[in-house]
Amino acid sequence: MHRVISPVALQFAKLRCRIFMKNYVAASTIPGLIDDGNHDKPQYHGFKTDYINKLEFLEPDVKKGIPVYRVLNRDGKLIDESQDPKLDTDTLLRMYRSMTMLEVMDEILYDAQSQGRISFYMTNYGEEGTHIGSAAALDDRDLVFGQYREAGVLMWRGFQLSEFMDQCYSNANDPAKGRQLPVHYGSKDLNYYTISSTIATQMPQASGAAYALKLSDDPDRCVICYFGDGAASEGDAHAALNFAATLDAPCIFFCRNNGYAIFTPTCDQYRGDGISARGPGYGIITVRVDGNDVIAVYNATKKARQIAIEESRPVLIEAMTYRVGHHSTSHDGNAYRTPDEVNYWQNALSPIDRFRLYINNTGIWDSAEDEEWKKTSKGKVMEAFTNAEKRLKPSPTHLFTDVYHDVPTHLQSQLNELKEHVKKYSQHYPLSSHEPFC
Ligand SMILES: Cc1ncc(C[n+]2csc(CCOP(=O)(O)OP(=O)(O)O)c2C)c(N)n1
Ligand SMILES: [Mg+2]
């Protein structure tokens, strides 16, 4: 099919082309655009490089495995004193209590799902160090774009146990009024964007938000974008990293490399050196960190935040960790990995155990306090759980609200039809567990 271009449109296009060319020539300070007479140097647009005169291919493992930064050894001892962030006792204990509270919440909600009390759940077992180490290093005003397995970040920000429970129970207090799957939390007050199941969609959104922060008159903030090793295989990951790099957007890309994307192990997902190896390809400053060492994660994120804000550029952190739990309550991890593998990570490499050893070693926490805290934390979670379970589910009216400012007439007539139907067949509907139609 031929498109007919009007003479006016043609003139307009020519004008735009001239403006573009003018700007293009004005931008000729880009390295390689001016022939400086040195023909032994390549002069490609934007490159600073050399010629070679022997054929050489670049091996993918330019470096023999990007190293993993850690601060604590497996016995919870500082390896190098200079890496001690010297956090005060309150902060260290808050970190420990948050990591363990998250574990207790996971246990109770996972069991609740298997008893049919909630519809779905995803645990965070084994990844508590990545959540709390990174969250503690941020400012509460920084924007968080999460995937779905970062409940600890939200807990650190101050999301209450009752709020977690109300969301998982989809009761009348759930801000999404029961329209989201459990664990799809969000909090405007805590600068935590609502989780979307469609993996990696949070990544370009994070780049955009970081660019908006850069252009705003409030530049002392950054964005942190959490994503999994599996999400990194999505096209959105490429778009996000490249946009953030080229726009110099202050975004920390925090990859939780937990070894699996549901049942696909990382060795089947990529051939390169993990996610870190991709950073330099995008021109992004990168670090790989032991995700089960909460202090190392803290140091890496603190520094990443400083770089992102002060230099206005993205930073990539690859936190090496392990998903100890099943992918979700709808998936059985035993189908593709051995109990020995899981036990090894759960017992020998637990981020919580390592951190407990550290605070025991420093003398700020002991086993008696630990026992007491186990009881207290369980009590708090159970209380929130019981309250959420008792609360009514949202009114069925909310099937029709919140998409449009005013419910349009065609939806209003469907709502009326539903009301009549439910009235006629009320014995088939659990009306007593819902708030009434409104
Ligand atoms: C676009 C899209 N494709 C596929 C899925 C199905 N899915 C849900 S989670 C997941 C694996 C994600 O793995 P990873 O990013 O490593 O996160 P993890 O679950 O390990 O924390 C997949 C494939 C999805 N939700 N969205
Ligand atoms: Mg994963």
C-alpha cells in the first residue's frame, strides 16, 4: 500500500531533518567524529579504542569469574576490619529482628495457604540478607520497584504485619480490595510501587522513574529496582538497563540471583558470567556481592546509592543467593532439585544464622534473647494473622469500582444484574463473609 505524503508534510519533514543535522554537527565533540589526522587510531562514533594487526577473538570470560564481595565469613566473623560499616547496636538488632520476623511471617502464611485459608503465597526463605541489607542502606524516600520476593524491604520500610496479612487475606482492609494475588503488595506512603506478576515489567518503569528523579528538583533520591535472574532474561531487562545507562539515570538495579527461575537453573539460563558480566556491556558500573552476607549487601548498596546520586548514573548489583523455599505454593521444588542441595543452603549458608553468629560474637545478642524473640515475633505475627482472618472480605460492588472515576452506565447495569442474581440465589453465595453491596 502506498502512502501519499502531502507537500506540507514533506516540507515539515525536511525542516525537521535540517534541525536534526544542525544539532548533529554541533555534537561533533563526541570522540571519533573529527579526523585529527591520526589514522593509526580508529575513529568510530563514540568509541575510544585501538587497532590490532593480528586476528584475535574476544573470549566471553574476559575475567576469570567476577569475584564475590563478602565481609563476614561463615562463622560470622569480620574478614577485613576495614570493611566494617560500624552500624550501631539498634540498627544491627533491627536488621536481625526484621530478617527473623520475615521468616516467621513466611512460615505462618505458607502453612495458612496449605490449609486453604489464603489462596496463594511466595516465601522469601534464604534471601532475607538481600532484602534487609539493601533496604537498610537506602533512604526511605528512595523509590522501590520490586518483583514479588522482596517482602523484607517493605517490612524494613515500616509496612505493618496487619497490612501484609490484610493483603494476603484479600479482606476489606486490603488497599486493592481483593483484586490482586497475595504478596502483590504496594504502599504509596512507603514509596513502594505495587508488585506486578508480569516479570521484568518493573525494570523499564524503574529506569523511567529514575530519569524523572534526575530531572526533578529533588535530586537526592534514587530508585532501586529488584529483579530475579529469570527476569534478567526478559527483553524488558535490556530496555531498562540500556535506557538507564544512556540517560544516566540514578537507578540501582539489584538482581537477586537465587539460582532458579521457577524450575530453570541459572546454568540453563545463560552462558555468560551471570548477570554482573552484562553490566560493563551496558556501560554500567557493577558489583557482585554475597547476598547471604547482610553486611556485604549493606556496604554494596550504600556505595551504589552514593554513586547513583552523586554521579547520576545507574549501578548494577548482583547478589548471589539461593531460593530455599518452593517457587510458590503452586510449584513443587522437589521436582527439579535434591533435598541435599536445599539443606546445604538452608543450613551451611543461611544468611540469618551467619548474622546471628556475628551479633553473638560482638556481644549484643545472646541465645536467651534469641529464644525470647522467637516467641515474641511469633506472637505478633499470629495476632495480625488472626485479626486479618476474622475481617470481612470486600463488598462485591468493588468488582465494578476504581477503573473509572464514576461507574459508567454499562457497568452500573451489570452491577444491578449481579445484585438481583445474588439476591435470588443467595444460598449459593458466601454473603455473610463479605461486606454488603454498596
Ligand atoms: C512475562 C512473564 N513471563 C513468565 C512469567 C511466569 N513466571 C513467574 S515467576 C517466573 C520466574 C522468575 O524467576 P526469577 O526472576 O529468577 O525470580 P525468582 O522467582 O527466582 O525470585 C516466571 C517465568 C511471568 N510471570 N511473567
Ligand atoms: Mg531466580
